Amino acid sequence: MDDLVKQAMQKWPNVPHCFGWLGLDQRGDWYMRDDQTQALGPFDKAKGSKLLHVKLIEFIQRNYMSDAHGQWYFQNGPQRVFVELQTAPFVWRIRDDLSVWSSADEAQKVLHCAVDELGQVYLLTTQGLGLVHTQDVWLAAEALAQQLWDEKKVLSSELESTYGFVKSPQQRAQQIT
């Protein structure tokens, strides 16, 4: 977490959380979702405006974490901006040497590979569960053929409960209140 963010949290400790305004899609792209976009439906139906500003994306990625409930958020100064996930908390990239990397260019240690009934490929790393980017699925197949990772079969409907994350913190918040 950035020092500037930590300082803001100390200065303003009681800022309310923000739900529904930020999303992460299955290709690792970030989206801002204004009121009008949110009124059109959940994130998988209405994404919003794709973020293109590199420094903003880097700031989000440096301050991206989860809470005790498995809800992923971006700590934006004193405010937690909870993230709507299209598929999983991360989208992993695989390089030609079969190493796995985050979108923040951090190397990942793979614990196992999971494939759902739709053929989507996920990797559980020490950082968490992520979908393999569509452009890299062939490299994941190569890693599996070389037996670099253990493979598990999963149901897409059970990903959240199996791996302990919440795709829609906004929906969860509405159910609690």
C-alpha cells in the first residue's frame, strides 16, 4: 500500500466505503461505473468506461487487496472502493518460459491449476485466484502437458466458495442491509 494512502487513512478514518463504481473484467481491464451504468445492471451486463490512464491503473494495482470476507477493493486514500469482478480477483499472464505474472508485473508462484466446465483456466497462486488471460491459454496447456502444475476440475458456480472471494461486493452489501 502506498504511504500516501496510509497517511490519508489515518487522517480520515471514517470515510464510507464505495460499492459498484469499479470493475475488473476477464481480460484484466479496469472499468469505472457511474450511476447511469450501474442502473443498467450488474458488471457482467454493463461494464462502464474502460480505464486507460496508465498511472491510475498502476495506483489501483498497488493498493488492491481483499478484506476478511474475500471482497476485493482498491484503497483510494481513506476510502475502500470495492471491486465488481467479472470472473476472478486476478487475470494472470503467462510468458513464453511458462512463468506466471500479474498485470502489475509481479511473478507468481502457482499452487495449482483449475479448469471449469466451460474450459476456462484459472491458477491459484500465493496471491490468490486468477483467470488465465485468453491469449495465454495455449501456454497454460503447455505447462499442464509438462506437468508443471497440478490440475483440478471446478464448477464455475463454486469458484467463489471454493476460493474464498466475492464477485459482487455491491450485491453482498445489499443482501446484508
